[in-house]
Amino acid sequence: MRRRISRQLLQGEPGLRHLAAELNSSGRTLRRHLSQHGWSYRALLDDIRKHLAQDYLRDPRLALPEVALLLGYSEQSAFNRAFLRWFNLTPRHWRLRNAGIFSPSALRALRKTTKLSFRIGGPPRRREPMLSQWTCGV
């Protein structure tokens, strides 16, 4: 079922009725089946999007608007709000933290928007840790 929902995300937000029809079932039956396993359709869709978002953001070739579209969001702002709810970070900051994308310009941009302390190369100064020891006071 997760694979089917993931495929449907490429065409926009998949509806429960559409998924049920694809499974040769009614919406009510599908809803009952999900609740027996402790899920609602909305919670399942949200969980799938959350995990796919992490996978997509690890790919530096995908721009944030593309990630939003791949997840079935009509606008990047809706994706940003959902991502903030899931991880308490914007997709951009999550990508910088977790995807290993640390170009000097990306770090300068991040430093302007957060309380990030970092230093690239050279001997460490007293109050600034080296890049491998960066801290973030978000």
C-alpha cells in the first residue's frame, strides 16, 4: 500500500477513494482496514511523505521546489510547513545538517539565518569550533 501511495504522490495528493478503487475496495473498507492496524489514511500519507522527504533531500541534485512536487504538494510553502512540523527544521536547514552539503557559501547562508558557529580551515580560534565540531543553537 505504501508503494501505491508513493507512486500516486507524483500526480498530486492521492485520495483515499482513488487508492481504494486501485485496490478493488471501497473507501470505507480501506479506512476500516487501516484503523485495524492503528493508522488513519491521513497519518499514513503523512508518514510516507516524511520518509520520502528525507530520501529526496539527501539527493543534492533535487531542488526544494522539486522535492515538494515529488511529495504531492502544490506549493513549496505547504511542504515547508509540514517539514517544520515533522523535524522542527526547514528543509533547507535539514539538508545542510544531514545531507553533508557544506559548501562555504551554504555555510555562510546558514550562519546568517541561525546561530551557527563554524570555521573552515586554519588553526581554531578560541570561541569557534572547527567545522567538524559545529554547533547550532536553533
